[in-house]
Amino acid sequence: MNFFRGVIGGQQAGAQPSGVETIQKLCDRVASSTLLEDRRDAVRALKSLSKKYRMEVGTQAMDHLIRILQTDSSDSEILGYALDTLYNIICSDEEEEQDESEDAAPVKSKNVAAPEDAQRRQEDDIGAQFTERFIQEPENVTLLLTMLEEFDFHVRWPGVKLLTALLKCQCAQVQGIILVSPMGVSRLMDLLADSREVIRNDGLLLLQQLTKGNAAIQKIVAFENAFERLLDIITEEGTSDGGIVVEDCLLLLLNLLKNNSSNQNFFKEGSYIQRMKPWFEVGDDNSGWSAQKVTNLHLMLQLVRVMVSPVNSPGATASCQKAMFQCGLLQQLCTILMATGVPADILTETINTVSEVIRGSQVNQDYFASVNAPSNPPRPAIVVLLMSMVNERQPFVLRCAVLYCFQCFLYKNQKGQGEIVATLLPSTIDANSISAGQLLCGGLFSADSLSNWCAAVALGHALQDNLTQKEQLLRVQLATSLGKPPVSLLQQCTNILSQGSKVQTRVGLLMLLCTWMSNCPIAVTHFLHNQDNVPFLTAQISENLGEDERLVQGLCALLLGICIYYNDNSLENYTKEKLKQLIEKRIGKENFVEKLGFITKHELYSRAAQKPQPAFSTPEHMLFDHEFTKLVKELEGVITKAVHKSTEEEKKEEEVKKTLEQHDSIVTQYKELIREQDAQINELKEQVSTLASQKDQMQNTITQQLSQIQQHKDQYNILKLKLGKDSGQSDSGQVNGLQLEELTLLREELEELRKQHTLLNTQLAEKDTLIASLKAEGVQSSDGSTAAAENTELLKELESLRVQVQTQAAEISQLQRERQELQSRTEAMTAVSGEAADLAKVTKLENRLSTQTAETNRLQEEVRTLTESRAAMEKELAAATSTATILQTEKSKLQQEVAESKKEQDDLLMLLADQDQKILSLKQRLKDLGETIEDEDDLDARDQFDEDDDDEEEEDDE
């Protein structure tokens, strides 16, 4: 212990050991001491030396400190010392102080910052080296995650700081280790629920580092209920009036949502957009905003923009825009937009936010058009914003934001485009008020080149993909000066171009003319009607000018190419062919294409093509518009081809186009036919589904009725049994009554069956006679001969007879089944309604049986007719002896028919046998019920006995 006091106190007899030697002795003590107190004191001493001797402690003591974390996990004090020492090794004090002062003093002199930056890079390199050494074993990071579960403040807080430092130095590697660690992210999310604000706040910083650039971790954190916890913390801390904790929460939310469509959808589906509305509630007095409030509100606006960014999928953006309008968030933003006293940077960011919330959403755009500024008289918000855009005294970033807002308002908004253009038409101009069209025209022809460019681009967006408004804008007339006739807006633009104004102004006007004339042959005709326009363009393109004029030359070439490509040849002097000849003579085709390529080769072209929002560092860089870059990309190739094509190729292309149009019309007709057929099919399917549902309903109804009948039967049987138990005599009387009813029904059934039996025997005898006659006729025909055609006719008649006999047998079988069904129903009949239904069934069967009897008589008549015709044919066959061989073949066929008839006879006999069996069963049933039934054999025997008695009496009398 004296040794440690000497090291820490610094006063000891003899020579003072060096820092390296002291660190070496302390490391040996940590490695060899068996007492926990000795190891704890040694680690505490290393902690005190780690800030001054960062490299030495990190080199010699890191392995020992890691071993302390592994072996002495039960002692929170030594764990805290070890974690603090590792943190000091990886992250120096200077680095920490610099991180904290970044927001406070972000701007420094370059000369002063250079040495500090070099020192900081050196410190970062040292921290990265030690971090890489620490994470060589992934188990070390896993061990550190386990330490974070310890609730002790002296362990948990240093662990959070150490893991944050590791993520700052080697973010991707540490993220990978945490991602594969079981419950690694969940353990870190528990830090947000810690009641100690220091740990919670440092946990926010840890999660910020953890979620940087890793979509998988971002999703896990989001699904660990991060949105709910962060929004609760923001509300508890006072939303925009809160402190640095609100800023940390907002930065973490931005990490989770930016470029992560899954988390954005989860945020929207969880109704968290609605919870953002209270953030933007500002009072009437907006003076004296603190720097922290400005920062918080700026981050909140960025969070809204992340949800509706143009780079997101259109469907996700549209759903978020709809939710923001429905919950009133857009209305709240417009309130900030029109409020007074709002700081300039917040106002600029609010304009950009409103721009993206309304971009491409018709409902939101219509609402924004209805917003009025709180002025006297009230003016539309669009007019107030345009006044700022064309005012050169306004800040540059604010003017860019207003231009972006106007572009987003007109994006895919033909209604808004029509309203803007209408303010320029003579019939709608109001001299007593300032309109958007007047402001745009004023900016277009002002002395400020930036106003010229912004107004030209804004007016071009009012014409974007809208042929109607392009034609309407041709009607606009401008009064240039007193005493001179008005000129068209198109002509005034070309006049300013020819006057040689600033490059920015000419670029803006050329972009406006290219947008205006593209896909509008009428505008091209108006432009070519002025005899000075084409010579001006050719002169601009053919001259060899400096670097600053190359972009203007390229835009002039694009405009001339549009005049060729969209030319309808209505002007004889400026047809497509003559303009191409003019280019070839005065410019040269290759030179023209080269000048046309100057546009896409410009360094600012690719920057403007990246995103819709105008983002320029200085006003001089404001040359290209995002939508115009799309137009250039679309037209450059087709204009190049149009210039190089000959007249014959154009004629061929026109023929091909006509053919394609014809094919398209045919395809359209077929598509319409297919649509009609699809509609018919859908109607039929609906009808089928309706009928199926009706069938199911009827089936259910039948099933229910059957179940009710069965229930009634069961209830009847139960009642019958109960009555049988109650009284024997009354039961006997009731049973006898029931037996009489059943006996009556059974007798009627038996009588019907006897009649059917007799009828079937008669039919069977007739068929036996017919078969015997057919056999005899076949034998007779074998002795003689007949004509082949007549014999064939006879066979057809016989075949028809056979089919009819089969049909008759099938119908008899059907009658038997129906009789059997009737018998079963008769046995189960329990009510008068059931008896009436069975009687109706019996009547129906009798009617059908009479019908079958008539049919049998008709068949017999046909058989007799056929017999007579056959006798006539036999007389004719007597003379035909040459066809004996054919007759033998016919004989075999007849024999086959006879065999089939025999088979049918056997089937009928089987049916009769079944009928007899059923009759016997019914008789047995009657006997069981107590009725005396005499069989036919008994009746015959009785009749015979009576005859014998009569004979004996006669003999006695004699």
C-alpha cells in the first residue's frame, strides 16, 4: 500500500521512477496480485495515469484491463476503474472537448484550425489503433454489452461512454459485432428507460453512433419501440423549447428514417406523424428565439422533409402527404410561413418543407393556393412569396426556397398552371391588385439577372407538359412603351436575347423558350414567323466565342433543333428541309451537334440533374433547372437524328408512323372489344355467383326444414313413448288407432303394387311374344333372301324398338324406387300434412304409370305395323337369291339382338322377383300388426278345397 501511496502522492525518498516504469510495475501488480484490493488500487492508479500517458497505458495495460473485466465482474468499483481507463485510452480529453465545442463554435480561421486539425487526426489515429486492438476479439464487445446490464452507475455509465467511443473510431466493425450479438441492440435500447438522465442522454449519443449508415440496425432499433420512446422524451423535454436532449432525439430520429423506407412506413403506420403537429405551434410573439430552439425546429422541419422527400417512392410520399394534411400539420406549417418575427433560416427551411409536402399532391396544392397572408388587403401566399423571389434585396437562399416552392406547387398541377397563366391573359388582368403573372413578367424583364432567371424558370414550370397553357401564353401581349403597339411575350423574350444581356438572363430566357416550344408546333410557327429569329440563332451557334458563351451556344442549338423537330411545315420559307439545309451551309451538321453537346458537358448540368431542389452556393452558379435537364436528356438524341436524316428517310418514317398509327387503331379496337367481353364475362360471373349464393341459401333452407322435420319426428316418438308409459289402456287405444291408419295405408299400397305386378307380367309376356316372333322371322329370312337396303331399314326399326324397351324398363325401375321411397315415408309419417303429401305422391305415380301404359300400347301398335311391313318385304325377298351371304350376316346380328332381348327379359324377371320379395315383406308387416292376410296360394288352395266340397256334395246328392 505504501508503494501505491508513493505512486499516487508523488513524494518518496530516493529517485522518482519514470512514467513508463510506473505503468509497467502497475501492470505487473494487476497481473500478479491475488488480493482484490491490490488489483483495485493498481487499476485506479492506471486510470489516473491514462490521460497523461495514453499511449503507454494503452500499449501495456489493455490486455490486463480486459482480463479484469472478465475475472472481477463481481466488483463494481474495479470494473468502473477499468472501463474509465479504457475510455481514456481510446478517447482523449482534447477529442472529447472538441466534440462538445463543435456546435458552439463551428467557424474558425483556417490558419488556426490547421494545427488543431492535424493534432486531432493524430489523436483519432491513436484511438482507432486501440479500438481495432480491442475489437480483434469480438468477445470483448459482447462482454461490454453484458456490462451495460449492470444497474450500478459506476459501471453502466463508463460502459456507455466506452462503447460510444468504440463506435466513433471503428463504426462499421463494432456495428457488425453488435448486430450478431444476441439481444445486443435490445440491451442498448434499455438505456433510454434509465431514470438517470446522464445515462439516458449518453445512451442517445450511443444510439446515434450505432444507427449511422446501417439499415439493419436501424430497423431493429425502430421495432424496439424507439419512435414511441423518443417522441415521449421530446414531449417531456418541451419539444422545440427543450434543450440539447431534444436535439439528440431528433438526430437519432433522422438516422432511423433517412433513406430507410421500411422505418418510414412503420413511422407513418404507427400514427407518429400526427404527434409531430404540436412541435410547430408558435405564438404571436416570435422575437428572441434561442439558438437551441432554432436548431431544434430546424431538425424538426428536416424530419418532416425526410418523410416526403422526392427521392422516396411515390406511393410512400403520397401517403405521408395525405396524413400530414389530414392531421393539420400542413396547415400548421403554413401558419409559420405567414407568421412575423420568424428567423430567416427557419423561414427558409419552412418554405422548403411546405414545398415538398405539397409536391405532386393535388389536395395539398389546392389548399396551399387558398392560403392568404395576414395583410390588408389579404393576398395569396403564392403572391407574397413571389414578391420575395423577384426582390433582389432578399437573401439568396430565401429566393431559392421560394422558387422551389413555386415549382412544387405547379408540379403535376395542371389546374394551378392554368391559374398562373390566366393572370397574364388580357381578359383576366386586374389593375387594382398584384397577380402572380404580373410579378413573373416584372421579374422576367427587370435589371436583376437573378430575378430574370428565377422568373423564366418559374414561368417555364407553368408550361411544363401542358400544351393548352403553351398555346394560351401565345395570347399574352406586353406594352413596351407609349406610342408603340404591344408585342407578344414570345417576341419580347427574343428581343431581350438579341440585345446581348447577361449570360444568366439569356440562359433563363432560352430555357423558357425551349420549354415553351417543345411539343408545341403552334409556338414554333409563331417563333419562325419573325424573320430575325432564325438568323440570330444561326449567328450565335456559328460564332467562336469564349467559355462563358458556350452554354448559350448550346441552348441556341437546342432551340433551333426544336424548331426542326416540332415543325409542321406550315411556313414555306422555314420547313424542316430548308432549316436543315441552312444548318448544313452556315453551321455544319457536325459543328451543330458539337455545340448541342455543350449543355450536358457543363459542370453545373449534372449537379442540377441530381435533385429537384435548387441548391447553389452562389447566384452565379444558378444556371440550370432540374426539370429542364430532363427535357435536354429527352430531346438531345432525337434532335441529332432529325438533323442528320434525309428527306427520303423522313418520308419513310412518316409512312411507318402512319402504319403504326393504323396498327395502334386496330389494337385499340381489339382492346375495346376485349374490355367489352371482359365486362360481359364479369357480369356473367356475377350472375353465376348470385345464382350460386341463391342455391346455397335454398340448400340451407331445405337442410333446416329437414332438420325441423326430424326434430318433430323425434318429439313425436318421445311423446308416444311417454304416453305408452302413462296408461296402458289409453295407450292401447291410441296404438290401435294408429295401427288402423297404418293398415289402411298399407292395404292401399299393396293394392297398387298388385296392379303394377300384373301390368309388368303383361308387358313381359308381350315382349316374350315379340322376341319369339323375331326369332322366327330371323329363321325364315335365312332360308330366303332380301335386299340389303330394306333389311338395313328393318334393323334400324328393331334397334329403335330395343331402345324404347330399355327406356321402358328404366322408367319401371324408377317407379320401383319411387314406390320404395314412398313406402319409407309412409312408415315415418307422423302428421296429417305428411299423409296428404304421400297421397299426392301416389297420385303422381298413378298418372305416370298410366302414361307408361299408353306408351306400351303405342309400342305394341308399332310392332304390329312393323310385322305387316315385314310380311310384305318377305314376298319381295323371295326373288332375291343372290344376297344369301349378306342375309347370313344379318342373321347373326339378329341373333345378337335376340340375345340382348333375352338379357333384358332376365333383368325384368329380376325386377319382378324383387317386387315379389317386397310384397312378401309388406304382407309380413301386416301380419305383425295383427291383420289376417291370405296369400294367393292359400286362396287358390281354399278355392280348390271349396270345389272339392261342392263335388262331394253333388256326389252325395246323386
